[in-house]
Amino acid sequence: MSYDDTTPPRWEMTVAEARTVQQELRERLIAHPPAGFAPRWIAGADVSMERFSHFGHAALVVLDAQTLAVAETATAEEELRFPYVPGYLSFRELPPLHACWERLAAKPDLVVFDGQGYAHPRRFGLACHGGVLWDVPTIGCAKTLLVGEHGELGMERGDTAPLIHKDEVVGMAVRTRDGTKPVYVSAGHRMDLATAVEWVLRLSRFRLPETTRHAHAVVNDLRRARKTE
């Protein structure tokens, strides 16, 4: 698969082909943020769908990093052509998210995905794939584990515990609010784990980052509106 300004990404493929794409694109990951990284505009990415549906509602919501106010929203509603297979979520969710990306008037400096980044069986989750596709710094912030285990985690905001999979630190369990369940943070593209954790905490007033909260609200409104049509 080639990503450039003239070749649109191809999404319809077998699971075996998708696995090869993950392995090939993983070699393009950059494991550190750009020099002097200080994002001003940060987007949240989310996709919502009815259970057993093949129709996805996607949103990218861009926030001002200083105030967390919404600056821009782009949405898309598309048929999902890749089956639901654990570990291959990006092939299902990135097509509608890519449509959102192309509709943004101004591209953000950082994208936070509601899903995995490096904490993935092949170290190439949704946030990694999206980051390589758009060539932008990305973070995966998931509500549930896909791979790995972590030790005891303190109950206060800011407490962390490394997420270990096959003897490698692939992410971090992060307590974003006192006494709440942790979120699972991992680096995407042009990102390292420490910076990813730092920004998730800076963006979080509640359990989930404000980027995710805003994107989640938008896609759920889209899904409910479609359901009543």
C-alpha cells in the first residue's frame, strides 16, 4: 500500500493482506515526537456504529490545546467494507475517518484515537495506522485492553503502571481521575510513550480525554439521527 498525495489508500482486502500491510507500514513508524513538539490544535477521532451494522459514523473534533474549546468538526457516514476482526480495527474505521480528515479546513498538530496504538499484537494499531496515513503525531487512548498486563495501579489521578506484552513495554495504564478505571495509552506515529501519557493527562478532566469525549458525543448524535430517519 502506498500513501501519497496522488494515491488514495486501498481498504478492501483479505485479512491476510491486511496483516501484510500492517507489517510493512509498521516499518514507517517514527517513535518520537517532532523537535520542539508543542501542539496547538489537537483532534479526537472516533467511530460509532450499531451492533452488527456495516455503516459507520465518524468524526474528527479539533480542540484548542490551551482552552480545550472546539475549533472545528468534520464528520462522515460510510459503509464499512472490512469485517470486524480483532486486531484489524484500522481497516474498518480509518475509511470514514480518512473522509473526515480530508474535510478539515486546517489539519491538527496531534490526533488522539479512541483505540490502540503500539499496544497491539503486531505493534500497529489504529493510532499507528492513522498517523502513518496522515503523517501526523498520534496517540492511542483505549478504554479496554487488547494485549498486555500491568501491575498494581494507584488510585490517584496521574498514577501509572507499564503495560507489558511479550516482555516489552507497549503502553501505560493511566489513572486520569481519582478512583476511576484507568485508560490504556500507547504511542502512535511520531510519538513516544512519555509524551503520549503527558498529553492524555493534560487533556483529561474526566476519565476520557476531552478530545475523545467530544468526538464520541458527535458520532453518537450522528448514529441516533440516522436511526430515526
